[in-house]
Amino acid sequence: EANGFIACYPDGINNAWNANMNITVSTADDQGFLEQLALYFQQNFNTDPTRQYLVGFSNGGFMSHKMACESDMCFAAIASVSGNMSDTTYNQCAPSYQPALLHIHGTNDLVVPYNGGSQTGVSVDQTMNKWQSFLSCDPNPSTTAMPNNSLTDLSSPTLFTYQNCSSALKLIKITGGGHQWPGINTLVGGAGI
């Protein structure tokens, strides 16, 4: 209340989202569910429909990309951690709005490979190129080394910031990072665990 925002942590059925994955993990109408959830907050808590945000890890990251690509609702920004675009979402992506976007991904992710795969979809670079085109950014992002606060996780982050976009577009590439939230203090992060 002090900062004027509401955080909501929805779960998909059986801890899975129907995010147009290349392999079926759910057949639920999760897009409809999330849209109804957003409407519930607008109608019952007077939230601003132009200041809604999505963040997800893994399958939740895929769902965030799907919502930004396919929903008629405005999501001002999304963040995806160790998630990406499926082939279907990539091919059908036609955003109604131009969300700001942050994508965080490890290069050693064995669950959702950085370079894409038959079960997960396109590469991270293809996803970023798609958003770069939609957001009319300059093609070559600036590169900034980020602080590496955990030397034991065998990984290091680099920030790629796209310039002159209609909305902010950033990628944090975790060289050596696995399928995990960044910053977890573990020796096996680079193993994709």
C-alpha cells in the first residue's frame, strides 16, 4: 500500500501454463484466465489498465511472451527468466501494444536452450530480433558488463540494451548460466540445473 502496487502470483493448472509450447504441457485457457485476473484487479481494486506487468520463470516466461504477443490487453512490460518464445508464438506474434521487455537467459540452460530447440522453440537471439523489429529499435544493442556478485555460480552477466526503441528492450545474457534465477549461490548453475 505504501508504494501503490499490487503483486499477484497466479499458478497454472498442475504448475504449467498453456503458452503455445512446442510440447503440450497444458490445454487450459490461460490467456483468458490471466486477462480475467487483470480485469478483476481493475474492477475491484481500481488498478490502472495501462500499468500491468508480467514476469515469469521458464514456462511462465513463455507465457509472458505469449501474452505480450497475443492479448488485446495492455501489458506495459514483461520480463522472462529462462523462458522464451515457442515456434507458434514466434510465428503468430502480432502485439496490440508495444511493451517494454527484459529477457534474462543463461547460455548453458539445458532445459530451455539459449540457441533454441525442437521442444522449446526459437533461440534467444531470434526472440530479441523479433522484439527489436516490433519496437523499431536500432539493430545493434549496446553492451555493458554487469557486476558479478557470485563467483561460485560459474557464470557472469552482460547487459544488452537496444537503442531508440518505442519501448525499452533489454537482454541480460548469463554466460555459463543454467536454468535458474540469476544470483543463486550454487556450484552447479552452469550445468543447467
